[in-house]
Amino acid sequence: MPKWFMPLAALCGAMFAASPFLIANAPYESTMGLVQKVFYYHMPSAWMFLLSALVCGVASARYLATGVVRHDHTAQAAAELTVLFGLLTLVSGPLWARRAWGTWWVWDPRLTSSLVAWMMSCAYLILRRYGGPGSERLAAGVALFGMANVPFIYISVNYWRTIHPATSVVPTLPVSMGLPLWFCVAAFLVLFVLLMTMRVRLEAGRSRLDALHLALDE
Amino acid sequence: MPGFVSTVRHIVRKDCTVEFRSREIAYTTIFFAVSCVLTFAFALVREGRAPEGAGEGILWATVTFAGTLALGRTFERERQAETLRALLLAPVPRSAVYVGKLVGIVTLLFGMELLLVPLISLLFGAPLLRHPIWLAATLLSGTVGFAAVGTLFAAMLVRARSRDVLLPVLLYPAVVPVLIAGVRGTSSLTAPEFDWLIARFWLALLFAFDIVFVTLALWTFEPVMSD
């Protein structure tokens, strides 16, 4: 592991330990009350979900263009994180929606496109797991279609009449609410970097081991 | 080396000739599509009345299911006869091979849709033929979007293990945006008061999906089929 890994892991742990206190001290939103505090974890996990899908798509495009295996490892790690952060987003969102909108789920463009992106990442991992030899190139092709969905997810709330809050909400938040939010975003970003680093290294190690097995057989 | 258009034309002609001789994919796909529509009719139509808006959804769901079957069979035939390998070894642009296969599949699916529309109108009482030109444009652009992704995925899965299962697993999430736009666009054509602005919006969205999907597929086909 790189030298910065353990200090960063400790920092990440400290940030996640401190975040509930910051969230608890943030003021209550007037209409939604306590349940609005889900937003402090929901939005950062949604941003990491989109970031992971984007990283997976870009790494896959670079893998297809250059054939460098390192990019494939990055893409696979990012796809797994897309599934993880996507699940967090899709579970935390309805908890909030039940109180705010009176329903767990609506077929709204933002929610539908997020679910589709999450399903694409699951499909990517299923293909890699069950597609047999050479499936990494095929999965890279699938990842590009998953990435194409990311801008649509982001802009959907601004172009369609939807009940999901627009992207303009975040810059207008008062400091007392914005500070815990950006703190949580930083904590999730550090977690993303740690998990990516760990997973890419693990995949590189596995790849080296496979190469050694092949060399031994020959 | 033959040009792009000439290669596309040759591949389409080859596919049409093979299909015309056996009629295997056309017959099986159309029979499957009709079976799907009848199954939906048995499940949903009560005392001669179907739920409102069901016809539009069933049309696109049937196109998706039958399209998956057609895509799978088209490339399975190529695999069994080793003709896809021959096509890829030929000194022609790979993108032309992709476009040739895409044109063949779109033609087949569009032909099937021409049969499905009156059948669904009849069984579900859906006024699908109220604006035939708009409906044809919506169906064609939606089919191109579906087939653009489907052709790429079916071609690249030819050598994959569990390809029969993997094709719908990969294809359905990717084409959900096309299906939503297709269903909403078709529903706008059957609404009691036709608003051409709404119909144009969904059609434009379908065109946008077509452009994105065909561009991505053209770029991806060469590297994923190169091994």
C-alpha cells in the first residue's frame, strides 16, 4: 500500500465518526424535520455514484483504445463502487422521499435514470463474472453505455418537471447546513479514493498471480 | 477494398438472401411476438376492456422481447456457420459490418411492428393508427435505438459464455431510456387531444438517443470485436 494510505484511512474514519455530530447540530429543515438529515449522506453518496460511473466509463474507453490492463483494473474497481454508492443512494433516497413526497418511489426522470445506471453497473459485473475469457473487453463496451447515462442523470432535474430537488439547491443552502454537507462530501470522497486504491491494487495483484500461474503451466 | 456503402449493401443483401431462403428468424420472431401480445391480452383484458394506455406499453414490451430473440438468433446463426469470423477477417471497415447487421435487424423488427400495430389496436382497443406517419417515425427511431445497442451487444457476446442469458441482462438496462421515450411518444399519439409539440419532443429525444447509441456502438464495435 502507498505510504499515504493508512493516514488517509485514519482521517476517513475520524471524518465519518465526526459527521453525525455535525449533522445533529445542523438546523432542522422547516417542512421535513428530522428526516431531511438523510440528505447529508444521500447527496454525497449520489455524487460518488456518478463519479464512479464516470471513472468506470473513462477507464473503459482508455482500455479499449490502448489495451493497457491497468485501465481495466480501474474500470472494474469503479464499477464495484458504482454498485456500492448507487445502492446507498437508492436506499437513502426513498427514506427521505417517504416523508417528503409521501411515497417511497416515483418513476421520475432522476430516479429512473439513476436506477438504470445502477442496473448497468450490475450488468457490467455480471458480464465480467459469467462472460468467460475475454469478457473484460466486452464489459468495457457496456461501461461506455453506462457512462452515457451520467450527464442525463445530472441534468434531468433541470430539464424535466420533477419532484426531485434541482441541482441549484446546494449553492443556496445556508452555511449552517452547507458546512456539514461539504464535510460529508469530503468524507465520502476520501472513502472513494481509499476503496479505489485498495481495489485497483487487489486486482493488479490478482492479475500478476494469474500471469504467474500461466507461466508455471507452460 | 470495397467502400463503406458497398459493404453495408452486400451484408444486408447477404442477410436478406439467407433469411429469405430459410425464413427461420422472421417466422420465429413474429410467432413469438404474437404469442407475447396474446399472453398480455389474456392477462390484462377483462370483459373486452384493457387498462387505459396498456396497448402502447405492450407494443414496446413486445418489440423488446421479440427483438432480443431476433438478435440472439441472428448472431447464433453467424456463430454456427463461422460467418461472423469470415466477415471480420474480410478487408472491409468493421463499422460497415456493424451498420450492415444493424440495417438488417431494423428492417426485420420494423416489418414485425407493422404486423403488431393492427393486432394490438384490435385486441386492446388502442387507437394506434390515429396518426400513422408520426407512429411510423416514432417506431422507426425507437427501433434504431434499440437495435443499435442490441446489435453491438449480441455481436460481442457471440463468443461469451452464457450468452443467451447475458444478452437481456445487458441490453434491457441500456435500452430503458429508448423504451420510456417510445412508450411516452406513442401514448402522446393516442391521446384524445393530439399535441404535436409533445409528440415532436419525444421523437426528438428518440433521435438524440439514436445518435448517441449509434456513435458509441460504431466506436466500440472495432475494439471489442478485434480479439
